[in-house]
Amino acid sequence: MSIALDIAHETTTRPVTGAKVPLIGLPKTGVTAALRDFGLNEKEARMRASQLWNWIYVNGTTEFSAMTNIAKGFRTELEQAFSLDRPEIVTEQVSNDGTRKWLFRFRDPAQPNMPPVDVETVYIPEADRGTLCVSSQVGCTLTCTFCHTGTQKLVRNLTAGEILSQVLMARERLGDFPGGTRPDDGGLVPGGDNRAVTNIVMMGMGEPLYNYENVKQALLIAQAGDAISLSRRRITLSTSGVVPYIEPTGREIAVQLAISLHAVRDDLRNELVPINKKWNLESLLEACRTYPGLNNARRITFEYVMLKGINDSDADARELVRLLAKIPAKINLIPFNPWPGSNYECSDWERIERFADIVNRAGYASPVRTPRGRDIAAACGQLKSESERLSKKQRDALEVAETID
Ligand code: SAH
Ligand code: SF4
């Protein structure tokens, strides 16, 4: 059987002669195509693709050898051509409020000589849900002044497989796959028959809409009934305001949208969320008003970080309500989470309450987000990894080494 693959049009993997093709993150049609290229006929390729999907996403299997409905010899052949690689766990920290933070290390199978990248993923258990905060990039190209990730230059985009692997790893560690056991932490992880991971928020490291195709591919697999099967109402994508990708997000991924608003005037937003200089408040709010699928049952969440003396006055609160008047919206006030070297302070509690009061009286309910996992630097805006972008010289040297290999 041949292992020459021509699936680049359907996937974001970069097949390299001799390298195993990663299956995690490929759409099912991509797995079918890969199996066809591997030598199976159409019918067989489809059947095997369904089996593989079930093993990977429903059972959380990481070894071909465990796939008992596939003949042993064929399992070995698959093993030689494809990989089910997930990241290595560098650290796993548990906060005293049950929040967990993992540092995952990914190696790019297509470029084995490149240094691995490290990514943070956070799990937040609550009584009625368990939310996984997933990263889309290593670092960020944007430089929002209150955000720790914004101080880490973009190293690279994560592939769809790397985005999904964060979900698979969390589900495994939390005992969400058949036969798994919940961590013994006094019942902080929702238990029983319920899943530990019930919701996904794309609010980890990076700007998801600057890695649109990979995020889309990953979130479609997260929703697929025969894969991870999470309702699109339980998946939220947060953006700092990449306006041209807002409409496609609603139309093609159809998930809940969150907007990092943080300021109600262009001059201040230009400073706090510099992407505003490219797409200002007016264009951002217009994209929100026309977000596909928007209605009173499916509202947009507007995130607003509370920065002392910067954006937290009564006038700001009133302007916020006025700006959002015609948009089905929820408002999420986020107490600022400090990080080493940050130049802001969180608004006083009375100020946040007063701000929330104005917002509440305009008809928006329970808006303050309780900071979670601050003791392990897992709260909003505290994520950052040590991975650095290599200089051009370093990258060239590694590419040369790779060619020689
Ligand atoms: N890049 C995307 C998603 C990641 S950030 C975005 O900007 O929307 C997730 C949320 O945390 C965003 O609303 C972000 O503005 C907010 N955030 C960033 N730094 C923060 C901090 N130090 N304290 C509180 N919230 C912060
Ligand atoms: Fe990037 Fe979002 Fe942080 Fe801004 S708030 S720097 S867009 S991760």
C-alpha cells in the first residue's frame, strides 16, 4: 500500500514524505481521503474513517493497538502511516477552587527538528457545568495592554489537531472517556454521569479569528454528533474584534460569540485593544448587529475588564448600555487579573458594584465574572508560555538540519 497523501486541500497538516500523518483534527472526509490514498476503496475508507473517529473522539483512544474492531495486521499498517499523537503534559496545576491549568507541549510532526511549543489550557468547574478554556495560538500578534498573553510575541498558530488535542487531554485527565475515573479532589469536578467538560470557550492564548481555518475545523469536530458532540450553544468564541471574520464565524461555525469590548470610546479602545485602530467600534458593533443566528435566545456576550480609573466610571457604564441598546447582548464584567509587570489595577469592589448596578438596571443580569484560579495564574488574561519565536537565523539553521536528516 502506498502512503503518498494528497489531502492538503482538506486539512492543515503539512504532509512530509516519511512523516506519519496526524489524524486528530482532520475532518472525517479528510480521514476518508487519507485512507483512500493509503489504498482502501471508497466504501472501505468510509467505514474505517467512522471507526477511527469513534475510537479517537468517543473512546479517547490513543493507540491503534487498542482498536479491537480492526484486524491486528491492519492496525499495525495504520500505526506505521498515521499518528494519534497528543501533547506531552509539562505541568498540571490544581487551584484551591478546583480550577486546573495544564501546560501542554506540542511537537510539529511535519517539522520534527523545530523546537516544541508550549500552550496553556484551563478547566473551570462549577456546580452545573465544567468549562474548558482553550488556546488557539502560541502567543498573540495583538498587544492589548492589560493582557499577559499580549506580551508574548506570536510563535505560531496551532493546528486544528492541536486545538482539539487540548480538549481530548482535558477529557482524559478528568475521566470523561468511557472507563475513565474522575480526579479525587473532593467533588469539585462535576461528577456522576455528567461530563466533566460541558462547555468550551476559545478564550485561552491567542486571537482565534487570526487562526480562523484551524479554529473552524476544530470546533466543527467538537460539535459533530459522532465526535465530541458538544452543542454549539455550549461553545463560545471570544474575539478582540477581527471584524471580517465575525460573519463567517456565525455562518460557518455557528457558535456563541463573545466580544472583548473593554472600552466605549474609540480613543480609549485604540489604546487598550489596539486592533480598534483597524476596525473601530462602529464597524465592530455593525458586525455584531448582523451576526448570523443572533436572537434573544442566542445573545452576544460583551466582555468588559474593570480597570481602576480607566474605563469604570458611571458615564462609561451608561455609554455601554447605550451602545448595545439594539443588540441582543449579555455583559460580562471581568475584574482585572494582575500579572507580573502589568500597569493596571482592578477597580474597587464598590465601583464594580455601582457599574454593575447601572448595567443591571438597563436589563442585563448577573454580569460580574468571578475570578477563578488566580493562585495558579489561570485567570483571564494571565496565560503565557515560555515559547519564543526563533530568529530567522535559528529557523534557517534548523531547516537545514531537517533537510540533512
Ligand atoms: N484573544 C481573544 C480571546 C482570549 S482573551 C480575545 O481577546 O477576546 C479572553 C478574555 O480575557 C478577553 O476578553 C480578554 O480581553 C480578557 N483579558 C485579557 N487580559 C485580562 C486580564 N488581565 N484580566 C481580565 N481579563 C483579561
Ligand atoms: Fe491577544 Fe486577546 Fe490578549 Fe488581546 S486580549 S493580546 S487579542 S489574547
